[in-house]
Amino acid sequence: MTRREFLSAMAGLTLIGIGGYPFVRRWMSSQGPLSLPSPPTVAWNGNIKTFRYVIQRGPVTLQDGTRFTGYLINGQFPGPELRVQEGDKVQVTVVNQLDQPTTLHWHGVNAPSPMDGVPGISQDPVLPGQSFTYEFIASPAGTRWYHSHVYEMEQVPNGLFGPLIIEPKTTPEPYPTQHELTLMFSTWGYKPGAGIDYGMMGNTGMGQMMGGGGNLSSSNQGLTHLVNGKIPTSLQSIKVAPREKLRLRLINASGTESYLLAIDGGTMLVTHTDGNPLQAPRVVSELYIAPAERYDVIVTPPRSGTWYLRSSLAGQESVRIPFSTVGEVKSSPAVGANSWSYLITGSNSFGSLPAVNHSVQLVLSGGMMMGGAWTINGASYPNTSPVKVRTGERIRLEMVNRSMMEHPMHLHGHSFAITSFNGRVLNSPLIKDVVNLKPMERCTIDFLANNPGNWFFHCHNLQHMVGGLATVIEYKDYPLPHVDKWM
């Protein structure tokens, strides 16, 4: 499609689709207060957990013989799992032995703003030869992760990331299982400065735009897919017994790629979104997971012998994790299940949204057809206008994606509730910190301004973020301004 055809199509959409629904406030009424996540931290339980992370460059050899110089944490690629309990005081001393600045961001954790790891917005970068100690109370419980927030397209895919698991302070678990396993998906092999726009895009031309992001395909541009830092075909089979319940913590640490995961002949029970428990778990046949999203699922062996958790997107045939049933599984009729979507808990096109103090409209656009820059309301970061809030306010972000690529939008320092999606009000709002918008999709997310500071809000396709698809949530009553540097 030429640029002229694209602009003509956008003009048509303004009239027939987006123009009739620029934002939800024109046709959705508001009623009552919204129940949002409570204060950002829990009480300190008296325990202190200390860690020392030495960050340096070092050789990495993948299982297919590929060699490169990666970013290592304590000699590991990717970084080690950090597992603590909700309420622990976590102290992580980062020792920077690189020749460039770095930071660590505690993704999904309601850390204080100076500990959030975004240079120029919440902290100064950790310079070469220096060290910095991050300190925060571990909360909320759930599947979180950590990663660098400096030179992200270089440092993150090359190893500066790892899982962060915060175990709940109350027992037992709401969904008990016999075993659990963390599976962290990532991609390596990005070409710097090559003019390639990595990430998930439509593969059906204008049908993709009009359909609101139906079929997607992998960017499939020479990337190597990894699971827990290993090539999937080299993974040892994970052994489980018949009827045994296995909890999988699925983390998408890819810089750009989404995955469409399914189990051979089986289903998954989704219990948590971005580490937060659902009001009621949902059985699904397949699960779409965008960059930075996390899902906890429970699986049981669907059959005897070997079976796989695999991605069915074109270009991701290598993404398959082997399992082996130790014993005989009695055959049972297949259970009907839907694909995962944000609307799976039920929705209503005539519902009412909860009351908030004020709403902010954000139009996501740009990309290669628009000169390469990515924009929010027509501006690229750092020229985007900050969203200014006050402590205690309930804020609504009304977003629409007017681009040809998907955008997983992540809010730092807060969990939010997805309250509507594509014009439908969710009966049970999903509590998350990432919401993914495919081409022409729209949503509302609501959050409580309960963690004063300066907070990055950006696309977690790291290439889009570096290209300008970002802004800042700025508390008016916070004394330190953000300075827009070290992006």
C-alpha cells in the first residue's frame, strides 16, 4: 500500500469508524466510584532481602552455536530469578561494570518513583564504574520481571532482564498446583539502524485495518526466539504426571514480538493477568501474549507421551516447549474453549463506565509510513505533553491506535483496570499494567493516582518507544520534575 492509499484509508476511517467513536465519553455514561487497586505498597513484614547484581559484558553461546557478546548479570544470560515474598524489603545493589550507563526497572512493582529505573524521569543512570542500591517493599504479589531502561534495544534483548516473582504473604494459593514453572520468552538478533520496523503487524492489508487487528504475523526478520535464554529446540522435556496440575508463569520479555500460545490437544486455565488474579479463572484454547505481558495459567497433561506448548504465529515455528506425561492419560472429550481476549470475562456495548476525576485522550499513531516517528496526539517523546494528575484522583486514559502496528502500552508504578475495549464495557475489569492495542483498536484504562512521582507511560515494543511512543504521568504535588534525558 502506498502512502497516498494509506492516508486515503485513514480519512475514510475517520468518517465511518473512528470519527463515530473518537473517545468513549460521548456515548458512555458514568456511574459510581470504581474499585481500583489499593495503595501501592503493603506493610513491611520485617524481612530484608539483599541482592548484588554485577552487570558486565561477556560471551554468550546459544545452543545452535551462535556466539555474541551479551549483557550478563552475575555472569548469567539472561539475569537470575529474583524471588521474594510480598512485604519483604528488597535491596538490590547494581554494580555497573559496563562501558555505558544502565538501570533496572522493576516491571509491575509499585516501587517509589526514585527506584523505578527510568533515567531522567525517576532517577539518574548508574554510570560506568558506579553502583546504586534499589530499595522497595515487594508488592503487589504476582509474576513480575525486571529489565534495563537505558539503550533498551541493545541492553534488553542481549540479556539485561530476568523474572521477579513476588509470592503472596497469605497462604494457601487461591489456585493450588503441584508444580510451577517460569517460561520467559525473548528475541535476539535485532539489526541496529537497519530501517526495519520490528513487531507484530497486519498481514491482510486494508482488511487488517478495517477488521481492528484480526490476523497478525511475526515480523520474521531474522530474529532468534529464546525461552529462558535457550533455543526452544534444545529444551529438555518437562515431565508431569497424569492429572497433575502445573502452573506456568508466562512472561513475554521480547523487545517487539507477540506470541499466540496453545497446548497440543489441550486447554489452559488463565488465573492471573500481569500477575494479578482474575475474579474467576477462564479456560482458553489459545493465549495471545504481547511484549511485557504476563499470564499465569494452569495446565494438566492433555494426553500420554510428548506434547508441546507452542506458538502458532507464522515465523515462530521454533517456539515450542516440550512436555512429557509420565503415565497413561485416559482420553476424554475435548472441552470447548474460546481464545483469550480482554473481553472474555463478559462485556456490554450499552454499559456505563465508572466515574473518574478526569479523562485524557491519547491517539497512538506514526510509523514508517509517517516518516518513522511514533506519536501520541501527534507528538513524539520527549515533545509529548505529560499527563498531569494529583494524588488521590481517579484517572481515565482513553486510547485509540490509528497505526498499522500493535502497541502494548505499559504504565509504570501503578496497576490499572481495563474498563472498556473496542466500545464494550467490561463486566469484570482486568487489573493489568500492560494493555495491547492492535491496529484500529481502542480502550479505556482507569487508575488511582496513589503513588506520587514521575512515571513513564510507553509502548513496550522497545523500537516504538525509542521512536517516540511515550509520555509521562506527572504528579502535580510531587516536588521533582522530570527532565527528559537518557531516554
